[in-house]
Amino acid sequence: MTTPQVQPPKLRFATVWLAGCSGCHMSFLDLDEWLFELAAAVEIVYSPVASDIKVFPEGVDLCLVEGAVANADNLALALQLRARSKLVVSFGDCAVSANVPGLRNLWAGVAGGSRQSVLERGYVELADRGAQHPHAPGIVPELLERVLPLHEVIAVDYFLPGCPPSAERIREFLEDLLRGERPQQQGAEQLRFG
């Protein structure tokens, strides 16, 4: 009689998309066949591209976070994922520096601030017809006055820059983490923004 082998639990893996273009997740999908290897090594418990779960779960081992923190929904999710994740990775230039979503901060010093300026431009000045600010609850999440990089809102364990980071860079980064090693981020190819 043989003793059944007990498999170690898979690493609980999540990806999150805040204020950004989803380019980092598209680059993640460019991992192509390696995604099968990743799926064999992890349990994907939350992701806009790999699951339909709406509530960020407890007990996440590793979470990649794409995008900046631009509104109240982003802020609430960032705080929740930090509280429920062992390792958080600031994934891509928008998460690392606020990047393109952060351009809204240029209007922080004008009358009404950046929040009012972007709503005015988007819903009134550029409207073809029916110009009005959205006022029904839940249509547009409340914008923060400034768009923030992730590390200004929560503690971040690692940064993975790039706009987007290439699939090769993502793979090397994840392979190091899956081996329980600190990701090797040296040289321009691993550290370059843009």
C-alpha cells in the first residue's frame, strides 16, 4: 500500500486593475503558453482577465496591481487588497508613478481643482448634447482630488515598472517569486519606465 502524496497548497494569486489602460494585463496575457505553467503553480483567486469574482478574497499570497489610485473605488480596493495580501506588486508605470492618469494632477491648482476640471471637460465641454455632470449615485465613482501612485496609498513590496512591462519581464519577475526568491531587477531592461 502506498502513502498518498500530499500536494502543498498552491500560491493564491491575484491581479487588480485600478486607473489605467489595462495594457499591463494585456502584456500579462502575452505570456501565452507560460500561462499554463503559471496556472499549474498558482490558484488564481481574483483577476479581471482570469476570473469573475467580484469581491477581493482573504488570504492572497501575491497580488499584482495595475493602475493608479484615482477615485474612491480604487482607494477602497487598494486598502482591501493590502489588508488581504502577503505580497503586493506595483505593476506598471501607472501604479508606480501615476503616469498618464496622473496628468489630471496638473489641474490641481486651478479653480475647482482637478476633480471638477476633469468632470467639466468630460461631461460638459466635450458633450455633443445633453451636457451635464453625472449626478446619479454609482454612475461615476467619486474622484480623488489627486491621482496617486499605489505606494502613496498602501505599502508596496515590489515595483515592476514599464508601460507596459514586457511579457518577458513579467515572466522573469514571477518566476523569481514562485521560486521564493527576490526578483532580480538589475539593468535597464528590468528597471526601465515606459
